[in-house]
Amino acid sequence: MTATTYVGKPTSRVDGRAKVTGEAKYAAEFNTPGLTYGYVLSSAIAKGKIKKIDASDALSLDGVLQIFTHENAPRPAYFDRKFKDDDSVAGSPFKPLYDAEIKFSQQPIGLVVADSFEVARYAASLVKVEYEAEQPDTNLRRKPKGHKAPKGKTGFVPPKDRGNADKAFKNAEVQFEAEYFHMPEHHNPMEMFASTVIMEEDGKLKIYDKTQGAFNSQTYVTKVFGLSKEEARVINPYIGGGFGSGLRPQYQLYLAVMAALELKRSVRVVLTRQQMFSFGHRPGTLQTVALGAAQDGTLQSIKHEALAETSRFEEYTETVVNWSGMLYHCDNVKLGYYLRNLDLYTPLDMRAPGAATGIIATETALDELSYKLNIDPLELRLINYAEENEFEGKPFSSKALRECYHQGAEKFGWARRKPQPRSTREGTKLIGWGVATGMWDAQQQKAAAKANLSIDGKLVVGSGTADIGTGTYTAMTMIAAETLGLPLEDVTFKLGDTTLPQAPLQGGSWTVSSVGTAVQEACEAVGKKLLKMAKKMKNSPLSGASFEDVEFVEGKVQLKGDYASGVSIIEAMRQGEVNFIEEETTALPNFLKQMKYARNSHSAVFVEVEVDEDLGQICVRRVVSAIAGGRVISPKTARSQILGGVVWGISMALHEESVLDHNLGRFMNHNLAEYHVAVNADIHDIEVIFVEEHDDIVNPLGAKGLGEIGIVGVAAAVGNAIYHATGKRVRDFPITLDKLL
Ligand code: MOS
């Protein structure tokens, strides 16, 4: 690409109008004649057995079609085999309505199907359930006994020790050690989980599902119910927020498909907000960090241990501690990661899983060490800058973190920081500044795309990826328009349908790098055909040109930079006597090229808080987030991703916690009134800086992905600013005002 028309230039969302006018439809909004409605019955206990279910009153209600429980629900033939989804973890996935055993609070124990939602919901209230309850254990903080290292093959096992961290810690001039904790959190996307399963006349299923991966839901449905891919098409054109919650097929999908197959009817199942707290959360972790340093700030020892929770039936793991061995240069590193089984549902990936929580501990501890050393916290990070991934001994494919520190500090005015805590006040408000580093992976997955250019100059590109709000529609449209030199208005990008070429789950910040590369390659394949036709034209100025010599600009193919050599692509197709050109390609990561390098995105986050000295109220007044995330394809939606990450980071630091009643084993604040998220009034000035990085190793586009890096480091930076403001260190997140008083 030479002349850049769209890539790197701010473009408004191509799906923006559809979203604000309500034209965009979500899983629970697709209708069909004769649709029936399922309402999920949730367990009132967290552990034990169902002794008896009496559904007779509910069944006799007008409009109730069936009530499925473990007593009468089918057990599909494939149920007992090890079916896995693309985000499965080690263990045995939860099987809804399988037996009388209760494994977690709000476990689905029945599905009432009726001809209206209201009747189904009312009928559900009439079902009488008797339980034999046992005392659940849901308390990660109860002094750990018998925790264990994860054993699953899919687990994120920390790398082996580097040097001798225990000895180096003992011998270090300055030592610091502390324990950190953060509460579990729930994703709380705006859109409820829903599946509308339409039973077509030929018995095939058309499934509108809220998922981050249509193919993942399809695989699950076909494997569990023994259907062919043709019999189960999954569609998800719009998703009202995912954040990881849609990486695994959720139980409403199972229940809706099961009921549709049993009743031979179309069925919709929508979960309530309360039920959205029943299928996966960011796990709470208890972490200890020990740092040893020389008086000049050089890190001599890093020790980081985390105890995390998982369910009793699966082993969920995430990369919590590994970052501590990659963020800074240090010869002696020791990491540990342990799990405890609790009577909760299996945790689930949530935006930057592991990094968002592990780096809270690392980056808070480093801040604490900086005060012990009397070294500016930013300076301390620069002193210990890692030039390579020291675990793997590999260079980074690119790493402009130093520039993030410099540009972020400059914008923020960090040089004016007074080193002492409690040194700035405005009336009753204490003002503080904090900094933290963030890090995430730059991954690429196998993905396919199809491009179809028709003689009217319209280009349709498709790939079965998703757009959970990240801007996929926009970025892909831009890449396609750019590659073939077409106006944005003439390009349509389709996603969210298993009839499109296969794409991975939308997660891991890898959509632009994976699907974007596939889109570019599919469009280039069309371009190659176009060039062939253009070359065959009479007196073609391109006759001797190879694909590398040409570019596509304003509907023409021309020698690079030579406008006069341009040939209209429509004219080329006309003379080539084709009405359309269609090409499908599968883009694979270049493993040989990539494996020699560590591939990561980085960030530096600067935060200013004000804390009311008397009331403890905290306000994050300013954030500067400087991001090194490779090439930025779509600056406007990219900035929105980072803004969203920062907002969530603030929310993590100050508000979000899923509060358990350990007697009941239940998340008690299962609604948006009591589960606090940052709202407009909590959010003030946020500046995003994208630091330039050129990287042709991560993928041909040079994009590292920006969906997750924005949140990493933010909560630590907020906590560090609060300490600087107040002189009080809170190691227990979220930092609510009661902890400051
Ligand atoms: Mo993300 S937690 O990979 O949706």
C-alpha cells in the first residue's frame, strides 16, 4: 500500500447509523411466526441436590407448552463425550439439566416454555423446588489450605525460575513485599445473553445467538446435538458488548436449541440481568509480590505468586504472574500460580484476562518500592527497562514503550510532580499523580475471507468474525476499500454468519491482525485478477507490470505513483467479459517469521486523582494513556477501544466488585444498581496517544490489536495516584472510599 486513502485516517463507524436507528438487530430481536419463549429457572442454592420439583401448577397454566427439568430433559447422545468449545478449559464443561446435582448458585435447573414471555416467567414462579443443601465454599480469602498448581494442558503455567530470586531478595539492599487482593467482577455487557432458535420448515435451525464466535456456537450445537453444519446455522450480526463473556457458548444456547428440537418449534431464551451473574466472571486473585533492588533502583529480584479461583468441574487459568517476568529487566525471577476450587461457576476470560489483574499487583508493588528507594516511579521503570523478553531470550518484534513513557509524561506534565505524598492540595481535596505500565499479546490466528467485486464497482467482503463493538465492520471496510482503491461507500463488509468463511472467536485482540490480513489477502487476490485483465487490454500501459508494481487508486489500477498509467477496473472487467470476480483466501500466521520474536503491545498510563480528605470520595480527573500497539488501522474506533479500556480500568480501580455472601455462596449484587460501574459522572479527561511502531513481523498489516491493552495498568495507576494524594496505600481492590477513611 502506498497512497493511503483510509487506513490510518479517522473514519466514523460504518455501522453507526444502523446502531443508533435501531436497524441493527440483536439475538433476542429476531422474530418468526409461532415463536415460543423459554424462561430459565435458576437454583436457589449453591451446592447440594434437587430433592423434588413440582411443576404441576405451572404446567396447568394456559399457554405453557412444556417445562424441562433434569427429570424429563433429553440427554443428547453426545452429551457425555468430551465436547469442547474454542475457549474451553481443562475439565468437564457444565451440562444444563443433566442431573439433580447443584454445583453453583443460580445454576439453571429448568426451562419453562410458553407461547409468551410473560406466561413463561409467571409459570416459572409457580414451580416448587425442594433442595437438599450443603454448605458451599466460595471464599478465596479463607486461609488457603491445599491449593494446587494448575495441571491442565490448556493451563497458563508460569515459566521456570530465572536465576535465584529467593537468594537475591535476601541479599538485596532494599526489599519490599506485600499482599494484594481484588474482587471477582462480572462482564455486564448491555445486551443480555439470548438465543433465538428458528426451526425452519425443513427442520434446519437458524440460530441467532449472542456470541463472540458464530462458528464456536455452531461447533458446540452440532457436537452436542449431533447435527450437521447445514442443520445449524449461527448468526450474530451485532453484539451489544462482549468483553469475553461471549467467548464460550452459554447455557441459554443449549436450552433454546434443546427445546426447539424437542418441541419442533422456534424458541427464544433470554437471560435476565440477575442470571447474567451465573455463567462466568473475572476470578478474584490473592497475590503476593516481593521485590529486591539495589539503592540505585536496579531490580535484583522479582517474586510474584497468585492464588486464583476456579470451579469444581473445570480448571480455568489465565496469565496472571508471567507479566512480572517480562515487564522489567531482572536476572532473578520466581513466579507461582495456584488455584483453589470453589463452589462457583468456572471463571471466564474478561478483557485482558490475567494481565488486567496480575499487573495491578506488579505495578503497585513497583510504585511502593519507588517510595522506599526515593526514586521517581517513572524513572524506576526506565532504569529497569526490558530490552527483550528475558524468559524466552527473544527480542521484541517492536517495543516503543520508552516512547510511551516519554510522550505520555510530556503530555501529562509528569516533570512537575512533587515526590512527596500529600504534597498537593486544593482546599479539602488532596491531589495525586500515579503511573503504571501495561502489556498485552499481539497475536494472529488463522482466518478466512471472501471478496466479491461486481461490474458495477461494488465490493462485498465477508468473513464470519464478530463485532462486539470494537469497530470490526469499520476497520475491515477500510482495509478492503484501501486494498482495491474503492470509495468506502462502495464496500460492504459482512460478518457474523457461519455461512461466511471461517474466522476465529473475536477475542484476544486478534481480529484486526487475523481477519484484517485475510481481508487484505482476499482483496489482493481480486486485484491480481484485475491486473491480469488490465494487462490484456489493447495498448495497456500495464502490460509489463507485476502485481508489486501497481496500486489501486480511485477505481483504477496504475503503476505506483503514476496516475497517467491508470486503467479503470470496471473497464478491465468489461473487456475481460466477467460480471464479477470472487476470491476466497485463508490467511495463516507466518510462524517461522514470528517465532523468533516476542510479540506484545505496551502502554504507559498516567493518572491524576483528587481525593476528598474528609469524605474519601475519589475522582479521577485526568488520564493520559500512551499506547504502543503497532500500526493503527482505524484511528477513531481504535481510540474508542482505548477510551473504553481506560474507563473500565477506572471502574476496576474504584467500583467494580461482585460481592459474595459466603453462607449462600451467591453473588449478591447481581444487578446494575448494586454492581457499580463507572458512569459518565465518574469519567473526566482522558487522552489517548498512539506511539508509532512499525512492525512487519506481527502480521502483514503491522497491527498489534487494541481491544485489551487499554485496560491494563489503569487500575494500578489509579491506586498509585491515590497513594500519592493521600499517603494511604490500599492493596485491596476496588479502592472504595471506606478503605480510605
Ligand atoms: Mo476477550 S477477554 O479476548 O473477549
